[in-house]
Amino acid sequence: MTGKSQSLPSLNIRLPVYSVRGITGFSIGVYVTTYALLILESLTQINAGAAVAVFGLRLYPLQWVGFCIAGGILLIALLEVPTGILADSLGRKFAVVMSVGCRSVVFVFLWLICREAASANPQAHLIILYALGFELAAGFASAFFSGSFLAWVVDSLEAEGKGPLRAFIIARSWVYYWALLILGSLLGIGSKLADFIQYSYIVGFFLESGLAVFLWFTMQENVQYQFASASQVFSTKYRKVFTEVAEVWKKGIKILIKTPELWFVFITAAALRAVLNVVTWLWPVIGKSRFPGQLQQFSKEWVILVLAFSCCTLIGNYLLSNWLNSKRGVGGAHVVWLTMIVNLIAMIPIVFIAVVMSLQDTPFAQLYVFLVAIAAFQFFKGGLLSMTDTIQNEFIAANTKERSTVLSLGGIIQNGVGAILVFYGVGSTTTNLVWWLLPALVLVGMTLLQTFVCLRKLAS
């Protein structure tokens, strides 16, 4: 890949892809570094760290964090089918715009959590209710985005005759994602330290709302497919439309059944995303509970760590993406081998984290091992997602209208497994050792099986 402008896809593709990835990264950077600890901090202050009874459940603050996050991941899996139906009937553009719009609503619930936590008499049930609202909006955002965005990118490239560049475009978009995630993380943590976190959520709301409007007027639908209009779906023709959508889903399921390689790819991706969810959401929780006197949340040191980890991810994404797109090849066996190597190496830091968690005392040496292991995992994390996106599309034929459906079916598998692992990975005061090692071991085993099956398919 030379990188010359004349060899790249048109701006009609690159601009939506990079703007969506970039602003999504910024938004997630704002709240992923603050959301879990914001709930934990608020509920701990309300009941002095004791169990909190809300909606008939009596859980410790840390367990409520796990409950909300796991519930959100499970919700994504449940929403894959209805959002997939809308995406297949109204089009990929509609789904992507709806995803961005739902993410703007996410910031409304975050603002409500902040306002309630800062009130004179904060109510635990309201904080949990707003957190569940956050998870609902985030679930719709993720479910609408899952499959539809990648399907739009791949099929738009095929329509321009730029199909071989999909690995490059996907990998480059992740570079923008991680670069702007650093800025979002800086805004989120910095505004929390300065005690105006609610204003960063307002910034996120307007950014996502503006992006939704921009995409609605500039993003072009995949012209090779015929999608129904909204008036058709919600008029007297809705039965015909949904009958056609049902046929699309049947075809998508048949593709999945007839392509056993995709099962291995999706289950491997499920284990990977389980590890990613556990590390991304729970490393701050471990840092607070395991090293309470050495690693204070929302401190200057915390800002440095968040930015350092984000930079590790950006660097890893850039280097691994360049490797993926080197002169040795862009797809096929090269992607399979590279995915195997990075998956296996990335699990080594998880083992070190598990060792630290298994020890009783907490000297500074363990803290250093913990932080270095997190940084190492973050480095490989940057390339793992772009590789996963690429390998998923390697085994779906070009110009397949059901691509969004097939990827959504894969999303159901990934998020269903991830929800289970995240929920059971949280205890009353710290996270459980086994649920850090289990997804890592599953990932190692599935990676080896995936490599064998995919290489055999490519050689046939």
C-alpha cells in the first residue's frame, strides 16, 4: 500500500468512516475512564461502602458496577436482531445514524448521574436507574452499529472497485479511533479532577448530535442494494417489508451455517471481546480495591496512567496495522497467522495480572507488575480489534447484502458470552481471579482452532 491519494477510496467513503471512528473514540474516551468509577464512588459515599438495596436486589457498590456493565453487554446481544431487521429494511446508513444518535443520549444519562451524585441528598435508586438508562442507550448504539457500519464500509469499497483496501481502511480508521480516544480520556479525567465532569458530557452530547446530522446529509447508502423507505416500513406495506427482511435473515443464517469458518471466527472474537471488556472496565476497579493506598482514583497519577495506556493502544494499533498492510500481503493467510501471533502474545500480560491478583500482600513491586501488564495488553489491544474486523470479512463473499445480518449474528455470540464473563468476574470487594483467566484460556484455544480451520479453508 503506497498511501498515494489517487490510490485511496473517495472522500465519500473515507470521510464518514474516519469521522465516525474518530468521534466514537473521543466519546468512549470521555466516559469509559469515568463511568464505572463514578457509579462506584457515588454508591460508596451513599452507604459508606455497605451493600445497597435497589429494585429488590441487595448488592455491594462494586457488584452494582458489574451488574450494570454486564446487563448492558447482554442487552446488546438481545438488540442485535431487532436493530438488524431495521438495518436490513431501512439501510446501513439509517443504522449508523441511529447508532450515533443513541450515543448522544448516553451523555444525557451520564449528566443525570452527575447531577444526582452532586445533590444534597443523592438517591441510590436514581443513580442505578440512570446507569441502566445509560446502558440501554449504549446498547442500542452498539447494536445499530454492529455489522451495519462494517457492512457499509466493505460494500462501499467494493462498489468503487477498492475492495482489496478494506484491511487498510479498517485499520486506519482504528488509528483515528485510538488517537481521539486519548483526547476524550484527557477531557474526561481532567474535567473530573477539576470538578466539572458534567460539562465534558455536554461536549460529548453536541459532538455526537452534530455527527448524526452530518452523516444524514453526507453519507451515501450502498447503491448496489435496494432498501425500503421509512414510510414503507411504517405504512400499510410493513408486512411485506418485514417478510422480505425475514428472508434476508434466513439467508444470513444459511450463510453462517454453510460457512463453519465463521463460527470459529465469531467464537474467538467473543472470547477476545470478553477479555477486552474485563480489562477495559475493571482494571480501574482492581487498581482501587487492590492498591487503595498506592493508586488513588481520579488523581494526577491516574491521569498519567489513563493517557499512557491510551498511547500504548494507539502505538500498538499503528504498528500492527502497518504490519497487517505490509508488502507481505493484506489478507488471506497473512491475516490468519498475524491474528494468531498477536492473540497469543496479548494473553501473556493477562497471566501476570492474574498472578498479582492471586497474591495476598500488595507491595509496590506488585503494583508495577500490574501496571506494566496492563500497558502491554493495551499495546496489543490496539491491533486486535482491526484484525478481528478484517478476518470476519475474509470469509463473507463480496457484495453480500446479508453481510450486516451475518455480522449481527456474530455480535449476538460475542456479546452474550462477554456479558456472562464480565458479570461473574465481579465480587463484593474485588474481581475474581478465575474470570480473568477463563476468557484468556478460551481465547488461546479458539485462536489455535481458528488458525487451523481458516488456513485449511484458504488452502482448499
